[in-house]
Amino acid sequence: MQKPLRYVGIDLAWSMGKESAFCVLKPTVEGGLAIETLEMVDDGAIVKRLRLMSLYYQLYVGFDAPLRVPNATGNRDIERQFNRDFAPAKISMLPVNRTLLYRQFGAIKGEILVSHLQEVGFAIGTTNALNLFEVYPHATIAVAFHNGGILPYKRKKGRSVAAIRQALTRYQGYLREAIAPHAMLSIDTATLKGQHLKAYEDSLDAVTCAYTAYFAHAYPALSKHYGSSQEGLFVTPF
């Protein structure tokens, strides 16, 4: 008997020891999606939860983080190809290489998590029972919701808190179009500030990571893959 499906999104904090936003989406009997879990978790909890879930579910897990980094310097082919394809939307990914990540974060967290998860049958790909791959919320939002453009909800020099809150409110609306009602998708962003605002942004990104995992499974013909199981596999609506 085939195990039921779950779609997991992880907005991974790249620094070791920092908590990450973790979301689980479940299919509904009506054919939609509902949030089953949405919370901040530590590194150990990510591995423990996915290992436990692997006993009961077929899993598609989207990480907003690199899972394989073979190159010492420069960009992976993933970033080069993605940046070329998404240049018209002015969406790009930052360079990913071992030198840079070790200098900034002291480790490559995605690789560490993958090594633990492979012990219980997870694999990088989209055709396995337990799938791991990379995703990018900005790209999913642009293609699936925002008419191909970038939604300016991230902190950036010259961007006001009011503008960020306004963009996050729009972000909520997009997710409510795709996912069953949930209290986390209706929070008044005007009440959030500082780290609470950042944590909420991370939570919405985790939902989008999980939605991207769903999209990759449900609509493979409308998804584009970059990379490989050896280099790291990145998937996005396209």
C-alpha cells in the first residue's frame, strides 16, 4: 500500500545552531492543500522530524539552501543557469561555493543534513519515495503568483518597514489562494516588528518551499530542474 503524501518546506538558516522555519503541507480530501505544521525548529529537530515522517509518508522536501556544493569558488552551474533564465524577472541567486560558505557560516548545513537523512533512505531527486531538493521562494512567488515579477518583501537598503509589511500582506494573500485557511496566513503584519517580522517572513517562505515541493510533484511539466543529485538539484515553477 502506497504511503500518503506530505510536502515539507524548510527555510533553512544557513548558520549552524540557528533555528529554521519548518512547514508541512498535507493534501485535503477536496483536492487542495492545508498546513499541518508551521513552526521554528533547531537543526536536530529537522532531522528527527523528517526521519519520523519517513516511516509513515512519501515525502517531497524543498530546502531554501544548497544541499550539494562541489565547487571551491565561483558559482555552481545551478546558479549560472537559473540567473540566465530568470534575468528578465530580475531574480538572481547569490554565488554558492565552499570557500564562501565556510568563511561566512563555518559549515555547509544543507550537506550535513542530507548526510544524516540519507542514512534512512532520503535521496536528492524528485522521483524517489523520500525526496530532497533545493527551492527558491522568490522564483516560486514570481512564476506562480506575481505575474513573473519579484515581490519586494525582503529587507534591503532603502526599503522601509512599511513597504516590507505591505509586501508581506500581499504575500499572505497569494498563499491563501493556494492553501486552506490558517491563522498564520492572516496575521496583521502591522503588529510585527524586528525579529518577529523576520521570523514571520521566514515562516511564509517555509510555506512557499513546501508549496514548491507540491508543485514539483503535481506539475512536473510546468517545473524546471537545474543540476543533479551529485551537484545538487534545484526545482522551480517555470
